[in-house]
Amino acid sequence: MKRFFCSLKRRSAIGLTTLALASLLSAPAFAVMPDEKLSDPVMEARARDISKELRCLVCQNQSIDDSNADLARDLRVLVRERLVAGDSDQQVLAYVTDRYGDFVLLRPPVKSYTIALWAGPFVVLLLAGLGTAFYLRRRRHEVETTTLPELTAEEETRLQALLDDLGTDKGQRGPSA
Amino acid sequence: MSPHTKHRLLLLLPFTIFLVLAAYFAIGLTGDPSKLPSNMINKPVPEFALPGLDGGPGLASTDLKGQVRLVNIFASWCAPCRVEHPLLVRLAREEGITIHGIAYKDKPVDSQAFLDSLGNPYTSVGSDRDGRVGINFGVYGVPETYVIDKEGRIRYRHVGPLMAYDMDEVILPMLRELAK
């Protein structure tokens, strides 16, 4: 009886692990066809990673990994061929950019003509920060240095009258309350 | 600057932002996304040797030296290729321009039938069945037309069907210039 439960437990553990592994491995099945896949899983994983970096030139906003276009398929096969031939990931990317230019890379490389793209947001952030700091400093300065105009003699007497009035008011109310 | 004028300038801010955005959109949205510069410009033609159609001569990169010429990438299954084809035929016959064809991902029988029915403007045709030579040229799709100079370098790429305007205004003047 005990042995039966043991084996049941082990079996379900194996079953669960298999299920978990299967769902992990098979989750993103986009446009890559089974016949394109490499038998070596490590190599295939590299191919998938590279494919995600490469723009499908027909659809332009999809990676070749996602695209069903013929040219995307051809490029996926090409990427795998280069890997099998012993190219490093960088060499494969270079092979494709030699033919299609940097546009084929979904992540634009940092180069002289992409510097505005990469540095732009930080420049804007810096300018906004400087602007805010400058504005706040000036405002504080204004508040500190602003002097209120002196009261005229007439205003002074009116104010005094009001204050006196308030005083007598209090005095009157005091005892009656 | 009086507080009043400062206030006025602040009122102009949304309008300024609008102008800047409008300028960005005007540049960004009016360009043709298919008109991308080729990475192969001024580079030698990629090395290749393709078999011909129906026993005809094939096409190799070594054939593309010594003379200014066009390389046209076409396929029988491609509708825009049919549109530009009469123009290519006229160029070859009337202007005497050397045009080589690369049949991209097409069965040789189909490419041959295409040429039989529409006329053959090509000095020679290479059959690129798996599209590899196309990829080496940096092809996006068919048709594409490349201007090759005397040294066998790619000087210009035209994406999509050639129209009379492209021919008269761009390709022919360029061919004349390169032939000098």
C-alpha cells in the first residue's frame, strides 16, 4: 500500500514536471515552422533570439520571428544555416546587416547618426530639469525679496480705528456674555 | 519683461508645441516606407553563379563587368513585374540597354513561359530558385532593378515596378552618365 502511494506520488511529480516543461517550451509558437527548427535546442534558442532582433523587411514592424512573409522565412532559414556553419550571434547579425543595412535591426545601434535618438530623451530631461530648477529658484528669490508697500497715513488711521473698534467690541461683549 | 507679456508668451506655448509636432508628422508620415536606401550601393555585385532557363545561358556575377547595365529581379508570379515588363522590352529593343534578369523564387518553366508570352528583354537570365542571390542583393521583394556600373558595382536600386517617369528621369540619365 505504502509503495503504491509512493509510486503514485512520484508519477504525478514526473507528470507535473513534464507538463510544466512542455508548457514552458511550447508557449510562444509564432511563425516559425517545425521544419525550420534546428535539432539542437541550444542552437535553436540562439536562432530564435537572433530572429527577434531582425526586422521583417516586408512587414517592417514585425520581427522575422513573428512574420509569416516569405522573405522572413528565408531569413530565418538563413540565420539557422549561418549558426550551423559556426557563426557567432554577432557574425550572423553582421551577415544580414551587410545586405540590408542597419534598418534590419529592430534595436538601432548607437552610431553617429542615431545619437539624437539615443541621447535625445536625456537631453530633453536635462533641459526640463534645468528649466524647473531655474524657475523654482527665481520664484523663491522673488518671494524673499518682495517688500509690501508702506501704508499711507490715512490707511494707518483707518487700521487703528478698526483695531480700536474691535477692542471695544470685545470689551462690550465680555461682561454681557 | 512685465508679468503681462510673460503670460502672453505662455499662451503661445500650446501653439508652439503644435507647430513642432506638425513638422514632425509632416516629415514622418509623408515619406514612403518602401523607399529605403540599399546597403549595397557602391558595393560590388554579390558573387553568384545561377543556372539559366530552359537551357539558355545562366548569369554569374563575373558577367556583370565591363559595361553599364541593368539587373532586373522578377518572377512570373509577381503582378507588378507584368506591369513593368513592356517598358523593359522597349528599353532593350529601342534604347539598346543591356538588361540581365534574375528570376526570383520562380520555377524555370514558369519564368520561361512568362518571357515567351510577354517578350524577353534580357541578355541572360539566372534562375534564383531559393532566393539566396536575392537576399545577397538585399532584395525586399520583386520587382527590383539595379544599375550596375562598368566595374561591376551596384550604383542604384529601384524598388517596385519601373515606370516611364523613373526610366526617363532617373535610370536613363544615370546610365548615360555612367557610360561616359
